[in-house]
Amino acid sequence: MPTVHLLDYAAGNIRSLVNAIEKLGWQVEWIKSPDDVAKAEVKIPKLILPGVGHFGHCLTQFANAGYVEPVKAYIRSGKPFMGICVGLQALFEGSTESSSVSGLGIIQGQLRRFNDAEKSVPHIGWNSANTSSSTLTTNAAPGGDGEQSVYGLRPDSKYYYVHSYGALYTPGELEKQGWTVATARYGSEEFVGAVARENVLATQFHPEKSGAAGLRVIKAFLEGRKTAPLPPGITNRDVKEGLTRRIIACLDVRTNDQGDLVVTKGDQYDVRDKSDKNVRNLGKPVQKAQEYYEQGADEVTFLNITSFRDTPLKDLPMLEVLRQTAATTFVPLTIGGGIRDTVDPETGIKQPALAVASLYFQSGADKISIGSDAVTAAEAYYAANRTLTGRTAIETISEAYGAQAVVVSIDPKRVYVSEPASTTHHIIQTTTPGPNGEKYCWYACTTQGGRSTADLDVVQLATAVEAMGCGEILLNCIDKDGTNSGFDLELIRSVKGAVRIPVIASSGAGNAGHFAEVFEGTSVDAALGAGMFHRGEWTVRRVKEELAAKGLSVRKFEEEM
């Protein structure tokens, strides 16, 4: 098998990239020291620099390990080099994310934080990598046939991005340096999605998480195909800009009475059939995830709703589910359940949440989800007069892997009141009166799958976890779970109005109309479905087709090569 070398400096989920490369028929060898890079002229035919997270954290690790000069020398040697996400950012001179840390300076310019006040940050989801404003089409024949793509990038494809800082695009600036540029747009800001020059390709998006479209890019790099004709009828002027509406398939996973991991679903977290009291079995986790990937799901989320037998570090079946899923499912994977500080029952040694999260990232997860422990952390945050300790699971994982890797799952329920003055919590005036005609309510946060209620409202929790470094909120609703009656739009608007980070709508989806309703009626960033997919009442593809028919932008599913 042909070989590609990866430089792993502990910067995020590398497993998914390895899976993608192996699927394409290549084997991976690891760069373990700067000396290995220094021998590049003889030993290393192709080198990939991946990376996820904070620019300063990643580049500092990179520099401290002694890689800066060897990698710059490798690039100058003319050997094929690919950078992914922070691997692209590293090529620039620096970033305002960490102004004291220098990049490699291969590309002149600085990265800056997205500044569109109307948009959530991080920028998470499927966006374009369009080459219409670059030097790419200079020598191409007009009219479609004969137009070229660079490294498999196509204007009719979408790619998965997750970042807060980007290289904002000024027409002609990078082209003067000899770079071919593919751009994307987020709100009012256009930024660099990919660059190519001579032996270098770098992408801000994650090709290993971009389905068939991303695999096409990796394959083109590995095979050295810098340009290729676009398919007939597609031109580089067929620009489809902007973020699509994300549809996420969620799998509640637990052990049934026979000891098998199964996908299940219930009403308000009661997953046992009322007739025989057995755990409802709706399929096997790996097979279901693959099914939703093939239907066009933009992400797959696993929630381990029974947590762990002893400790997350010993939860081998769930780790194996992640490994197997990541090997064939090339979209982002989130895992939730039990990611917290824990004690190894065999040694008695305390293991921090960061160690637990690292285990799941190494097994193929792209994001981890924290639930009940976020409520405890928020209560302590307010008790300390909004003081951050730097020791919570959210803070430590976000610091190491970046905010985009940390999702907080919130389970609120309505508490009706007759007058706003009757509580100090964040009140909304509701169009759905309470049992006694109450016109006002607040949303109390629950823990332990809704079995316990905290004296903390949803806005308090959302703003606290945002301050701690959470990058995304999975917003459930106890009142709506399992009802198939649609999302709680009032709840969603309340939380979206309080935070800048992305929010995923969850609980209540029963048909495609509910997805259209939440996207048209709120500014939510993504929406999640579970039971309606598991029971076969709807497919992800059919939901997307109906959204597209209403004029909503969704990512189309592309067949693998």
C-alpha cells in the first residue's frame, strides 16, 4: 500500500483522518520526531499536518516539540504537503486568537475572529469552498465543460467547518502571493476555505468529516491530481454560498436486559415498553449510524443514557461503537454520557474529565457532550459570583481541544407562574398557557434524565457554560420529548437571544414540517431528530428534500467514489 505520513502533536481527533486515508487505500505512518521530518527528502513522499482547537495551544506544542524549522524545510523541498484546519492556520503569520504565538509564515496575513454580530461563533456546519473568485478558472474553457477544479473541490459540494477564527478574504491579496483560493461566506464575511500553491494544499474545513466530497479532496491530494475537469454541466460560476441547515440524527444508546447495547427511545426518558417492560430495541448503534450517514445526516450524536457500569474509562463497548462508526461514517460524531471527573475502581486513582474525553476523541469522537455535571458547574459558578475556576470539565476540555469540541446538553422543563414578579428567574410570556391559565413561565434545568430539578433557569445555565468555554448547546425539552408535536420555539428563541454560541434544537420532532418550522421561526443553528428516524416514519433524506422544496438550504448527499 502507498504511504502518507501524519504529524500528530496531540491536536484533536486524528483517528477520523486515519480512517479516511485507509478507506482510500493508503497506509499511515507517524512522524514521531523533528528528525523524521528532516529526513523528508528521502523517506516522506507526502506529509499531512492536521489540527483542531486553539491556535496558540496547538502552535506552542508544535514549536516546543521542535517541528517548526523541519516542516518549513519540508515545504520548501517541494514535497506534497497538506494542512487541515489548524494545519491551514499554521501556515499564516499569526492569529488574533493568540497574538503572541507565531505561525509558520508561509502565507502572509493574520487570522481574525468572526465579527458578524448576527452569527453564532464558532462557525459550525457545512459550507462552501468556492473557487469562482480565485485564479483557478483563468485557463479554463467557459460554459461548463472543460472547467477545472482544484484538488477535487466543487462548487456544488459542501464541506464541514468548525472554527471561530479564519483568514478573512480580500480579493487579490493571496492571489498576488501565488495562491489559488477557495472561499466560503458566513453572514457578511467571506473567508478562506482552502488554498493551493505548487506542492501545498491546505483546507480550513475537515475533509475527513465532509462525506464523499471531503474524501474526494483527500484522494486528489494523495494521488497528486492538482486539477481535474468539473463534471459536465457544473461550472465554477454555480456558486452556492453560505451555511446549510444542519440535520442531526441522535441515537440514545443503553444496555438492554440481555446486556446488549441498543438504540432506544421513549417518552420523557422512559424507554421500557409498557406491555412487556423490556427496554425498547430500535436497532444496533453502529448500523443505525451508518444508515443515517447514507441518508445524508449532517452529524450523528450518541447519548449513552445509562452512563457507565463502573467508570467511563472501562466502558469498552461504547468505545468500540465509536471506533466502528468512525471507520465508515465520515461526518462529525458526538458522544455524551459520563464525561466527568471519575475514579478508577481498580486503582482508586482519580481521573479528570479531560482524560475521559481524550479517550473518546482517540476512539473517533469529534465532540463530547456534558449534561448533569454542567448544572453542578454552573451552580458553583454563580455561588462564586461568576468566577471561573479553570478546573471544570468544560473549561479543561475546551482549553485542550477547543470550544468547538465541547457541547453542553440542557434538559429544561416549564414552570408556570401567574405573574413575573413571583420568581427571580428569566420569564417569558407564553402563547401556551399553563394548567390554570398562567400566561408566564420559566424553564427550570433538570439533571439525571429529568428526574431531578435544579433552582437554575435555562438562560442562567446557557450563559454560564458559554463563559466556561462551551462551543455549542444541545437544547432539549422535557415537556416535548417523545411527543412528536414539534420543537418548543419559545424556549429556543429565549436561549438563542442569550448566547452567541450555536444552539441545536432537540425534542419534539415528528415530521419534516417541524424542522421547517424551527428553521423559519427561530435563528437556531441545527435541529435534531431521533424517534421519527428510528421508527422509520421519516428518513433524513426525505426531511431534507421537503426542506429544500421550501427554499431552505440543505446539504445534498453525495455518493461515495
